[in-house]
Amino acid sequence: QLVESGGGLVQAGGSLRLSCAASRFSLDYYAIGWFRQAPGKEREGVSCINSRGGIINYADSVKGRFTISRDNAKNTVYLQMNSLKPEDTAVYYCAAKYAYCSVRETDFGYWGQGTQINVST
């Protein structure tokens, strides 16, 4: 089971850090992806970090602003979000798949319940 935390309301230009923690299994051998779904839109990939630390950024809109990282000792993956914009408002999900990242959401077998981010103007 994956659990996201760190969501909330922030003003444009502000920062938040999301956490994705696993409660029943070790994340050491898993790639973790962050996805988001804005109101009325399809879910999209944001960023992914594989089991060896390699990173794929799915969304051009977050490059230079969002940073994914992992702390295997804490069994947690983070998404540091800086310079937030109103268009970043969405429910953010983390998901896990074995070893390497994938561009296909359906390859991720474990999903969290999501955490809401609201960015105000």
C-alpha cells in the first residue's frame, strides 16, 4: 500500500513537498512515479525515479520546478515542487512498478489514494 502526504493549499510561486511512503513492502526494488489529474482532464505522468535512482521527467511543464528523489532508508519517495502555478492544481498520485520506469500508467501495479494540491493566484 502506498500513502501520499504533503498536499494542501499554496499560493502561486510557493513550494510543497509530497511524500510517498510504503507501509507493507520495501520500495528498494521499485520504480516510483508521480502522476496528477486536474479537474476535467486525464491523468498525466509528472516524474518517475527507478530503483537505481535514474529519473525520467514525463511532463515538460514541470521541468526545472519539480524534483523527484528517494530515501530508501525511510522507504519514501519525494516530489519537491517549487514555483507552483495555478495549472499545477490537481490530485497527485504516486505509483509503483518493479525496477524501471515506464511511460504507461497501466504498468504501475500499486497506487496511492492521492493527495490534493490547490495553487491559488
